[in-house]
Amino acid sequence: MEDQYQKPVLGQARKRRGNETQTFAYEEKSIYAGMGNGKHYYIQTHGCQGNEADSEKLKGLLESVGYVETMDEEIADLVIINTCAIREHAEAKVFGEIGRFKKRRRENKDFILAIGGCMSQEEVVVERLLKTYRHVDIIFGTHNLHRLLEFIHVVMVEKRRVVEVLSVEGDIVENVPTARDSRFKAWVNIMYGCDEFCTYCIVPYTRGKERSRRPHHILEEIHNLANQGYQEVTLLGQNVNSYGLDLDDGSYGFAELLEAIQHISIPRVRFTTSHPKDFSDKLIEVLSRKGNLMPYIHLPVQSGSNVILERMNRKYTQEEYRLLVQKIRNAIPDVSITTDIIVGFPGETEEDFENTLNLVEQCGFEGAYTFIFSPRAGTPAAKYPDTLSMAEKKRRLLTLNQLVNEGFAKGNQRFLGETVEVLIEGPSKTDPNTWSGYTPHNKLVHVKNGESYIGKRVFVKINVAKTWSLEGEICG
């Protein structure tokens, strides 16, 4: 049977037609029951927390029909690579991973390789996959992951390749089976998509329009997690602060959602990511009440130059950003604030860069994700003239990171000698005899003798404060 391809179209993905978002519940189909019995799957996830949450749904779908997860890709009957499109380096890495499975696919005709996520939503990526990576069996996007079992069934039964990538505004599918990676920390999507259209960002094209889940669906999910003993949830959205603007009359927003969540017996609540332009006074007031709302905010600024911010289409000035940070600190004096910053954006002068350094110093960030500008095909910034050398971009990144690390160390130093609550997550990645977890302020803490406390919140006396982590002893 001939392959039938539905490829992404960037022009369609860009459009916002104002169509009403459809919400529907996932329905299991008996035709797929037992399809994975005796088979193993392996999922490789790239990118953000949103991709991690998507992978948990993919796992849930597979396990609902009998597949068993393996960490050994060599014995996997099915491999899914869930991709990220945010930077060129990430895409290059994914293509390298895809190439590794060519021999495996040639030697085992029953082996299935699937590519999903944000990269699949790009026209140039799909064309490259079709032309160069013929061993890929399934290409799907961000809007139809709930149809994974259907795609696998087509490959198994009809022996043909599946390419279905939708360039749509997007709908919401509730009740998709989910196999969570942690027994005590959970991702909870509160919305999908993005309408900001920052000039450097491909996400509005790959994830569709902003569309909020109904509050009762979110609250029910968190209630269920609390009843299962989960200790922490992180609310996810490309811009959580715009939650609810597309619902009814827009009167029920992110602040109202957090107020409702404060009444649920989940010990810790975090959220990401916040856009500064939508961070309201009402939201600050709700966060100041604390309760189960953690005193940690990730607030991307991207640049400290008004010229660059305007070219980025960020919709705020550096003065407005500084005022917002001050408002937050006035309301929550002990808050930890981190950020995202891009250096080497097209047209960035030395003065623009110095303005960024000044903002970092004055805002007192306790960490930052810093990047050199990466042009994404199809975004406006990809066409901006860029005369800055890579050597200069790397110099600026190094200079910025030195300043950021000073803020990181200073933020950790303030907890030296203090007793803090830590949710122990598991063994340290660098020392199997040490256990690690995070404080309410999202500080990484290492402790000895923590194995019996995994998944529990304990009090730890901090006796060592390093640049990127804290060390202490469990009290009692």
C-alpha cells in the first residue's frame, strides 16, 4: 500500500483563525488491546518539561496495550525520539541519534522507529527525514500524539510508513493514559501553545495557539495526584500567566487557578514558564500568601536592552521588567528568581550587552539559562542581519555566565547554617553514596544517609554552600 503523507505547512501553523478550541476525552480502542504484549519500548526525550510531560503520555499509551519500557535501546522493539526545535544544536543532536538506528532498522524489519515532538512540526525537518532517513517509520507532531497506537498499528499491519503532522491551532485531549516518571513529582499541563510570537522562537508554530484546559480538569488531576501521595506538582505552559484568557469571559485566570490549588492538599506547587508582560498584581498577591506555592519564580527576560527587547517582540521594556522584579521582592522578600537570557541576538551592540549585564546585577538572579542566539528557519529573526562573530558571541556568553554564577553562589550562600525542607528525589548523579533533593526555593541539596527518605520531605541543616548546590545533614 502506498504511503500517505500529511506534512507540516509553516504558513498554516502561523495562522490564528480564532477557531474555538475543541476539548474531547481520549477513548481506548479494543482493536489495539494487547498490541504490545511481549514487546519493549524505549523513549528518548529532548527539550523542555513540556516534552517530558508528552513523553509520559506516550509511555502511558504504550503501556495500556502491553508494551514494557526498557532503558536498553538494543532490545527495544519500538524506539520513539521526542524532539525539541528550540535550538540548532538540539536538532543536530537528534539527527545524529536518528542515524544510529539505520543499521538496526535494516537488520530487523519488525523494528519500529518513530519521530515526534516539535522538530516534526517543521517543514524542512520533515523533508529531510523523508529524503535522507528512510528508515524512520512514523513521523508525528505535537497535536496528535494521542493517536500513537493508531500509527503503530498501521506500520505493523499495513507495512507502510506514517507521516501525519498537523499544522493547526490545536485542540485539547483529556484523559490520555499517563505513565509518570516519578512517584512523588508530577507535571500538570494547564495550557498548550503560545501566541507571543517572539521573533526568535519557533514554538508558536510547533505548538499551536494558546489554549487553556478547563479549571475543573486541572483541579481534578491535582486532587488525584494528592490522593496518590504526590508531594509536588509543576504547572506547565509556554506562558502560564496568560492562562484563562481564552476561556469564557477571561475572568478566571492564573491567579484564580492558583487560589483554588492552594486549597488542595498537595504540599508543593511550582509553575513554568512566566512571561513578564502578563505577571499581574493579583498573581503577585496570591503568591505572597505562599502556603503550598513555592517561593521560586522563573521569569525569562532574554535581554536587558530595550532595543533588543523590541526586536525580539517581548512586549515590555527593561524598566518594566525591573519594576516587576521589585514588586515581587516587596511582596515575597525571600523569593528566588531565575531567568533566561540570549546573547548575540542580531544587532546586539556592546552597549546592549552591557545593559544586560547591568540588569542581571541589579535584579539579583539566583541562576539563569543562558544561550547564544540560534536562528530558527521560518522565524523573523532568522532573516535579521547578523554581523557579530561567533568568537565575540562566545566571549559575551562567558562574561555573562561569570556574573550569573556569582548570583547563583550568593543565592545559595544565604541558606548556609539554615535548616531547610528538602524533598529527597534519589541518588546524586555524581556520587552514588549521596542523595539529592530540592528546597522550596529550588536549591539542589546533597545529603548522606538519605536513601530511606526518597520521596519524602525532610529538614536538612545546611553546612556547605557551593555555587550550584548545598550540602547538609538530615535533622532528627
